[in-house]
Amino acid sequence: MTSVPPHVTPLRLVQRVTIDLARAVPLLTDQAASWLGDPAPSSRPGRRRYLTDLSLPIREHAPSLVFRKAAHVDLGQPLRTTNGYEMDIDWQSSSLAPLFPVFAGRLTLTSTELRLEGYYAPPGGELGAVLDKVFLSIAARGTARWFLERTAEVLSAQEPVVDLQILGPSRAAGSSRPA
């Protein structure tokens, strides 16, 4: 069993959603750039990396306020399980990485739920872990919750979902949607 450093915090979120697994797998592999962001080089074999904006919506106090941070999201290959698929997933800030939490875990898909499980490491090591208990876990969990909800939205949609805001002006050319 692998030991986990004391400053790392477990995270487990579940989103109930109806998923067509045959449609979902391409959306997490070959078609992921259509909703997740621009493909980026990955130094890890078997991983696909995307440059995207992770969001932290401030739901309770200011529902229209959203913090965004450019990040690299790495997806492993989907592995078939008895109930669906599992894949490795991790993310980290694309700039000033030591100042933001890092997440590493697994994304699990079944026909009825999407689950994100893993660990995040708050910035600042042991001191960051203390602050995490007071404040930062709100940001890390909120961002993970947003990612899981966004993924559920894409995987459960009947039609392909393309987020023109993530794609940017060059990839959204020809769109009739106002900027």
C-alpha cells in the first residue's frame, strides 16, 4: 500500500447522471478537445493533456461570481470495469503551480453516475495543510465539484456540447454565437 503524505487531502465527489457509456468514451478521449480545451504535449505515456480554465463558482454568496484559473488537465486511457469505465485524471495550474492545489485521482463512469476520487495537495506543504482545513479546501472541492458537474453535463447531453468560451476565438470561427 502506498503511503500518503500528511499534507494531502482525500476528495470524493459523486454526481448522479444518466450516461450513454458508448457515447461518453469518445468524449473523454478523441473528442475531449471539443469541450475540455486545447490539446497540450504530455510528458507521461498514455496520457492526454489539455489546457483549460478550471472554475470556482462562488455559489452561496455571489452566484454570478466565478474565479477561473488556467490549468493542465491530464486524462489517462479509459479502462473497462464491470459497471463502466475508470480513468486516471489529474490537474495542476499551468502557471504559478506552487500557489494552487494539485489533484490526482480517478474518474469513474457508470450508466448512472460520475465519480471523482483522489487526493489534492494544497500549496505550501504542511502550512498549506493547516490553512486547507480552514479555507483552501473550499476552493479545491469547489473546483472539483465544478469539473464533475461540467463533465456530467457534457456526458449526459443528447447532442455534442461545445463550449465556445473554452475553445477561444480561433476554434469558434464561423459561430453565430455572440462573443
